Amino acid sequence: MTRIASARVHIIDDDELVRARMSHLLYNRGYSTEIYTGGPEFFRACRSKRGCILLDLRMPEMCGYDVLKELGRLGWALPVVAMSACGNLSAVVRAMKLGAVDFIAKPASEEELLAAVDRALASTGGTALRRNPADAAAARLDRLTSREREILQGLLDGLSNKEIARRLGLSPRTVEMHRASMKTQLGVKSLSEAVQLAVEAALTPLRQYEGQRAAAAPVPALT
């Protein structure tokens, strides 16, 4: 992939070694980097609202989720790649709902890190597809079968395969098969990409959807 010369990457991480490693790697690949020990320093010292952000979610004083909330409050349109050593599904979903465009588990390989940065920077390319992400995401979700859509709703709810299987009356293996098919239909390679599409399309999480469906069910007439 051709990279954008001098594209700026803001690295927010409380681990000095992690900051140094990522900054060195990105600098050697042609990126301009700015490093910050945490959210407070970023909001105090950041002068350029261009490029993208690599954001650790688990930091003292101001965690990554709080940084995402503050970015939204301020209206700063910097695409964020969330990072965490605790890469469970709930962390992915929460970060995406707060505005992150991607998620990578720490420690990430050089290839994973560079690919995530490239995707984040590409998301600001200004194409018509990106100008209306909700419609674009909804159109891609329309490719799914009703069962694949339910699986995605379960993932958006932070449920494991076993929990989704129990709720839908399926075997965990069947859920895995539908999950793989769902990713193929959406044209995504990672769970974070699928969850991001679900968030952009405002898909209803499974448990909320089931509650709405139950509330809308007709009440049997008394005899």
C-alpha cells in the first residue's frame, strides 16, 4: 500500500517503551509522529487536528474511553485506532460505540499496526462512501441473511458464541459457521471491522432487539 508522506500519527500511551517502539516504526515508514503520556497531555499539547490517533484504552487518570468521549464532545474528527492488551469483545464494542474506527490487540505486530494506521488515514479520504457512512454500512448489512444479522447483533451486544447460541437456540458450532459467513458477506477481515459497520448502521444489539420484539408481540385475547 502507498502511504501518505508525512501523515501525522498521534500516539497516546502511558507505557514509554510502547510509545518509543511505535514512534520509531512509524517514523521509519515515513510518518510524522507525536507522542503523549496520556489524555490530559494530548488535549493540552496537541496543536494539529490532522492525521489519526493510536490510543491505549487502559491508562491511569484518563482512560482511553474517556479520551474518546472527550474527542466527541470537542468535535475533533481524528480517526482513532483503539489498542488494548485486553482485546475481548466488550472492549471492542465499547470503543467502537464511542467512535473508534478500528481496534488492535496489544502487542500488535508491525504489519497489524501499519495496516490499522493506513485504514484510519484512508477513512478521512473524503469519498462519497465515507461522507455518508450510515447509508453505506446499512447497504452492506443488507447482504446478510436474517440469521447472519442476528449473529452480528449478538456480537454488537458483546455476547460470546455460546451466549449467542443459547439465545438463538443454536449450537456454538453453527454460530461459528454463520459468523464466518457474515464476515465474508460484509467483506471484512476482522471482528472490529464488522462491529464498526454495525455501529455505523445503528444496528440494534440482540438483547435490546429481543426486548423490542417481545414488547411488540400481540397479547393473547382472554377467553
